[in-house]
Amino acid sequence: MTFRFESPWLLALLILPLILAILPLITQRRNRPASLRYADIRFAVQAGRSWRVLAQPILPIVRLLVMSLIILAAARPQLGQAQEVIKGEGVNIVLALDISGSMASLDFEPQNRLVAAKKVIADFVEERSYDRVGLVVFAANAFNQSPPTIDHPVLLRLLEQVQLASDLKIQDGTAIGLGLANAANMLKDSQVDSRVLILLTDGVNNAGQIDPMTAAEAAKSLDIKVYTIGMGKTGQVPMPAHNIFGQPTVIYQESVIDEETLQEIADVTGGLYFRAEDLTDLQQVYDEINELEKTEIEVTTYSTYQELALWLMTPALFLLLIELLLRKTVLRKIP
């Protein structure tokens, strides 16, 4: 539901009632009324003021309120409701994310690889408004974090909850084939023509019972296109650790990415292989995939507005009649 004024420029006229309300106060200070001196005014004071005298200021207030309501009505307040009609179909996407221990590497400063990947993936998901997106995480085993869904806020909350295998106290390793197979299994029953799998890893397949190329062939048979991403620098990279006293420190360990296998997976399924050595690279990779996988959706928005002026004019007319009636009867002034 949205609220608007069709002619908002007329609201500037609201300054007129304000001026008319202030003007008597200014003139009253400048022009004092004529007065007579009485020898003794105690009787007049004791008499007090009648309710008619006390009610006199109500009349100009009502008149100003009527004027304000008429101006607001003239600006045509409207309450609208927008409705989207969507034609076409989106892309079904499953994200396979490596959560092995090496994703704690600190070469994506000031954050580790997993935190950087989650941030970029979240931005990617928010760009795919009309697509079903699912999430699989893998270390030595693969886990379905979320089935393909258009409820992206729920998906993003589940993505935020993703942790390293070491933090989850599960077996560490890099089961690329198993992660790929689980992600492809999510898409096998999809009825849309465009099915995409994006696999991100920073290592070499060293766990799981499924060979990566076997999983790639299965994805190909299901007409699933796989984009693969090798994340991180190779060679010695910083890793968080604890010294013998239990204090946090940083050590360096070897980082290896099986780029050849990732390239073959992409080639077999008709996708592409990307390499990202820093946060900027990773953002560019997902931006490029976002451009490559366009959603063929036609969105038409219809807006219907309900006029609310009558709700202002009716009380304005009622108040005006009351004000005129009072002015001509019980609150009339005698010349």
C-alpha cells in the first residue's frame, strides 16, 4: 500500500491558514482596544464571563480547520496498491560453497576466505530477484543448507549461519565431487529450462566417494551448466592458529587449487572456470556470472489508487455548517 498526493504543490496553500491564525495575535498586540475607567469594577469581576464569551475563539479555529481540510482535499490524497504481473521463468541456481579448514586463510584481508565468499554471494543473491536459489556446503561431506527458493531473506539468513568445518566440529576435507553431486541433485527435478550450478572451492578434491568428473558428467546429463571458481592465492598463505600457550597467532601454510579439474568440470557442462585471488576478483566473477545468466522475466506493474478527498470534504462541510449555525445563533455577536 502506498500513499500520495496527486497535486502535492497545492499543499503550499496550507501556509494561508497558518498566516490567518497568527495575524490576529500580531494585530492584537499593536492595536489595544479603547477602554473606560470605572471607579469600582469589583461587581464586573465577580460576574465572570459567560460560556458564550468563552466559546467565541472556537469559531475562527473551526473556520481555519475547514480551510485546511479543503486544501488537503484539493491536493487529492490517494491510497494506492501496486500489483506485479510476472511473465516468463527465472533461472534455477544452486550455490555449492566450500567450508573446509583452508577457507579460514587470511589472504582476503581483512576477512578470511569464507567470510569474503559469503558477502559476495549474498550480494549476488540479492541481484537475482526472480530466481530460485539453493545452497549446498561441503567439507569432507556435503550438506544441503537450503533447497532452491525465491524466499531470499530466508536463504540469506541460512547463508549467514554457514561456518567452517572446524567451527562446526565436523570432519574436515574437500569433497568437490560430493558437493557437486548434491547441488546437481537439487536441480534434477527443476522444470525450468535454465539450470545453473556455481561451485566455489579453494582446494583439491581429497574426500568423498564421488569423483568430481563423474559428478560433472551427471550434471551434464541433466542439462545443468556448472560455473567453477577457484578461490585464493597459491603458495604460502596466512592462516589463524594458536601457539603453545593457547594465544591466537598466524602461521603460513601451502595453498593448492586443482584448477585443471575445475576447468574440466566447467568445460564438460558448458560453463566457465574463474579464478579469484582477492575480494575484487571474486566480486567481478559473480558480476560476470550475473550478466551471463540473464533472467527472462517480464514484469508489468499495475497501480490502482483510491481517492481519499471525500473523507476530508465531508467533515469540512459538516464543520462549516456547524460554524455557520453557531455564528448565527448562540454565538452570534450583537453590533
